[in-house]
Amino acid sequence: MKESGAWKALANGDRATPVVLAVDFDTTGRPEATFAALAGTMNRPEPIWHTLPPAPGSPEASTGAGYVEHWIRDLAAERAPVKAVLGFCAGSVYAAALADRIAAWQDPPLVVIFDPELLNSQILMWQFQKVSGFMAGTLSAAEIAEARRIGQQAFEYSTGPVDLKDRLITLMHDFGDPALARAGLDATRRAELFGVFSGFLGYLALASELDPRERWREAVAFSSNTPLSGLNAMRANGVEVAVAKEVHCPVEHAGMLADRRLAEAVAELLDN
């Protein structure tokens, strides 16, 4: 495989070795550790490739299946041998879909998921609350309260995650653009930030169109000790999801992919 608009290399590895794929929404400044940290710690012989999102506004960026098609196209054309597909949070949903497609030309790859999530409107609202909190230095307390009030209305009246995503993007632009302008960001930088925010919400919301649970039955899941993340959160909400094996990690959600013990456990899976 070569770097393209769908994939970037985290580790070049031995090109004669089946690849490991990693699915996540990676952006500069995010608080959670990334697959780049995991790849660096493992120092594996396999090439490790990371997803890149489809272009904003493209047909592929409009559906969950479109995201999968964006990523699978080069793989399918080359019939690239895949050892494993890794997914973090919402990426676990897309990882399952990719594994389903890869199974068309080889034995199903190993699926390894980290604090997997089944996407719903509550998760989108949580992300919106996080972003609005980040703007506390540029929005007044009254503005933040008003944005959250309107956001709650959007949640109550939306028809599902995709509809809520559209409402929240509009809301964040209405409140966030003036705030960022007051903070001194020019129009180009503001557009970049809102592009990332919109892309992230789209990535999350469109994952709700896919059902990963059948493939997850064959997956190895790593769970952090954060109660409101992954399988921990699902159980707390009465949702039971079956996986082939669950590995409990004494590490917070945000630091999972940078944890050396977790990296050693993943490397052991890849060796088997």
C-alpha cells in the first residue's frame, strides 16, 4: 500500500508482512493518546496504516457506508493481506465493517477494539458539551449557558444522531465563530477548526448507521478503568455487548493507547 487520501503510514515495517490497520479520528491537540503512540511503543515488523477521513462534503463523507468505502477501495484493489484491524472508540464500529469487507478476499482479520462505543445521540451531546467547555475563555458564562440550552433543545427535537449532528454543527458555528474571532483567530483558522469539529461529529454520527455487534463477537476488546467509556459505559446503561475476549486495563481512557502494558498485550495478540 501507498499513502493516499484514505491511509497514512504510522510504521513502514516489512512490506512482505501483512498490514495492521488502525481506525480513529486523529487530530492535533486531542487529549486522548493516539495509535501513533501505540505503534511507536510496539515497534512491530508489520506495516501499520491509519485511516484518513474522506473529504468534507464528498459523497463518501455523507454516510457510514461511504466512510468504509473510502477506506476499503485501495485495499480491495490491491487485495492487500491484512493481519488485524484496530479500532478506538467509534473507530471500533468502522473496524468491524472493514473486517467484514476484508473477509471477501482472505480469512477474516483479527479485530482488536479499545473502549468500543455504539454511537448514539447522548455521545454526540457529550462531545458538544466538551467543546463548548473548551471555549470558556472566549464565551461568557451566559453565552455558554445559552449554547447548552439550545443544544439540549436540539437533542430533544432531533430525530437521531445524524440530524443532531447537523443541528449541533450549526449551533457551534453560530456561537463559536464570534468567540474565536474575539480571541484573535482569522477567518481561515476559524474555518479550519470548524472543519475539524464538523468532520469529527460526522465521523461519530455516521457510525450509528453501522451495526458492528456480530463482528465484535469475534473481537478482543481492551477496556480502560474509566466508568463512562466503552463497554463500562454500555453495561452501566444496561447494554450488553458480546466480545470474544475482554482485557481490563488499569489505565484511564485517555491514556490507553500510550500504555506500555497494553502495547505489550496487543503485540502478543499479533504474534499469535
